[in-house]
Amino acid sequence: MKIQFVLGFGLAATMVTSAAMASLTDSSAGLKLLAGADTWSTPSGAPGGGQTLGFTGSAGGLGYGAMGYYELRIIKLIGVEADLAYQHGSFHRNVTLNQVAYTETVTTNDWRIPILAKLNIPLGLGRIWGGLGPEFTLSQSSSGKLEPAGTVNTRDVKPTFLTFGLGLVIEMPVIGFEIPLEFRASKNMSQPSAWADRVAIDSLTAETVRAESSWVFRLGVGLGYQF
């Protein structure tokens, strides 16, 4: 009889605990589309005062991508979001050398895993949030070009970024859907600051560049489901 009572009490306690945990947590998953800009910061120790070929000065270009996301929230306030993101980025730089106008370009295609710790503030129409966390590069392919003539070779790398985000999520609780709107800024924590560590000059019009942006800025919009 005592054994049955203990087993029954344990089962009831487990059910109550599970129900309590379920009421304290909720989650959502979905897909986001991204668009924005990539930048290359001016490296230190660049030759020619930043006025020569070899990405000796700042550069920038457009980028876009998409990511699948999953977010777990505790008591509606504390959240952790993990994503699988595809990012296409590019940066360009115009240089005039010996009265010839050159354009240097590097293009990257990355698969990344961002992980954000988030603080959510519930609103009547949904929630706003701020988040911070690392973004790891799983794989990369890249290419470069120098116009009107010359060669930009690229060296693939796997940088780690520190990402900051702000967003608004519009919730539709009757049907369970949500619409996330967000801005993210990601700083490359792996990129060397020195020009000589970023670029190697192969000849007068040929160079090899570490294929990585210094900063990545993205606006995102998506569709998710809460469960």
C-alpha cells in the first residue's frame, strides 16, 4: 500500500512539474529573409597611404541571405535563438592608379550558425527583443576580381562574429503564426587588423585577399510558428 502511495505521489508530482514547466516555456521556429551590407575596414600599416591596389582602404557592398531559426523562451522574457544561416556578401573598392580607374571586388558565400541570448519585452501586438551572441562560420566559398584588368585571388577562412540584434515580433496567437522583423550587426572577431596579414601582393596587378567582411549588417523579415 505504501509503495503504491509513493508511486502515485511521484507520478502526480511529475505531471504537475511537467505542466508547470510547459506553462513557463514557449518556443517558435520559422524562416527569415535577410538583406543589407558588408564592409571591409581600413587595415593598419597599408602601403601608399591607402591609395594603392590591394584593399589598402575601406570597402563595402551589398549582401543578402536566409536563415532558419528556433527560439526557446522562459517566462516570456528570457530567450535563446539558434539559427542556420546562408549569407552572400560582397565588398568593392575603387582606386585610380596611373590614371586608370580600377575596381577591386571580393564575394563570399557562407553557411553560419548564430546563437543569440535574448531579452524579450511582451507587448500587446507581440514582443520586442534585444540580443547578443556569437556567430560561427561552418563553410565558405569565395571569389574575387579586378577590373578592367588584373587578378584578385581569395583565401577562404572561417571567421567568428559577435552579433548584436534588435527586433519586433508580431504575434497572431489565434492561428499560432508570428512575423519577425529585425536588424543585426555582426563584427568579425577573427580578422587581423594589419594589412600584411589580410592581403598578399602577387604582382603589380595581382593580389590574394582573406575573404571576410569586417562588419555585416542585415535587415530581416520572416514567418514563424509558435508552439
